Amino acid sequence: MERAVFDRMAELDQEHWWFLARRRILDTLIQRVVQPPHGARVLEVGCGTGHNLAMLGRFGAVEACELDKCARALAGKRLGRRVKDARLPDLSMFERNGYDLVALLDVLEHVPDDIGSLRAIHRRLKPGGALLLTVPANPWMWSAHDVAHHHFRRYTRAGLDRLFEQAGFEVQLLSYFNSLLFPPIAAARLIGKARRNDSADDALPGARVNAVLNAVFGLEAGMIGRVPMPFGVSLVAVVRRPVLQ
């Protein structure tokens, strides 16, 4: 990512509607779908500024890695211990067959070798362990936002499903999300592309708008995996390393 993007993330990740609602959604999915064992070993790969670490820590002992030096330092302060330096697909510093849950949250799109990265994570999971993953959806939505965030790609649901199969995962849940706000967000991205807007599109809106967007997006916590979500800004998945591997 651009240095400015990490700086904005550090400023906004406790206030911005997207971060707040997404954490509630992911927390609910871990409880309802992943159901990790008590005292689980949890690894977040590409933890950024560490804004998900406290939420993940509710489910067990958390380890983390992050490539960016400044973001890694902030994440280490939030975690209270060292966050390791790692560049996917190299996860050699982490134990094989060691983790009940790996979180890869809006990271895979930043990595040139996505299939190699998924295979490396597969080797770090215990048999039966789960990968919780989010990625941006819809290649046609590519915009200045993706450029500023140094994305290599956006994913289709079918394409992501094929990657999981190639990496040896069993899919438990694969769904679009950020669906309720999809129409205005998609329209804004398309209009920005037509106008050649080079903004990263991640500013904090006014307090009332931020609260409304937080509430609307957060409604999806009870919907994903229960209500069909045929479209959305992003994709979320829970996939598992098969027990007999």
C-alpha cells in the first residue's frame, strides 16, 4: 500500500464505519461458522496496523505478521508482543500444522502469488483448521482505490472457489458481503473511474453518515451464510484444511 494509506488506516481504524462493521461481521462469523476450540492458536497474516488483533484475541492466543515496517510497529504495540516480518508466500517462520485459525483479511489481492500463498497457509493449519479470508470482488469495479492500495486483482466468486480447490481447501462458506451498500459504492467507483478520479476513497464521512453506514453494513453480521448474497463489494470465505491430510 501507499504510505499515506497505512497512515490513514492508523488514524481511522477505530472510527471509520467500514472497519467497525467489518470487525463485527468477522467476529460473528468466527463464533457462528468457524467455532474455534477453546484457547485456539490464531494467526493473522498481513495484520496491517493491528486493528483486528483485539477481536481475534477473544478466540485464543494470537500471532501475527506484517510486511510494512511502520504498520508492523503499531501492530506490535497493539498486540503487546512482536509482530513478525513476512512476505507471502514465505511463512517459514511459523509452525507447520500449528494453527486452529488463520485470518487473511484483504491481503491476498496484494500478493503476486495468490495460489502459493494459500498453499503456504494450508500447511500452517492443523487438520480441520480454518482460514477466514476476505478479498475485494468484481474485477469490473477496478478503480483508483485499488491502485492506491496496491492491489494486483479483484476476485470473482467462481475464481476464488477454484483457487481454494487448487490449494487443497474444503469450502465451508463463500459469500459476497458489503452487499447492502453495494449499489451506491459501485456507482461511486464507476463515476470516479469515468471522471478519472485518483482518490483512494477512504476518507471518514461526517458523524451521522458514518453512524448510518456502520449500522447498515453491520446488519450483514446476521445475514451472511443464512441469506443468499448474490452480489457485494467484497467476498468472505471460511475454508478448512481437510481432517485427513
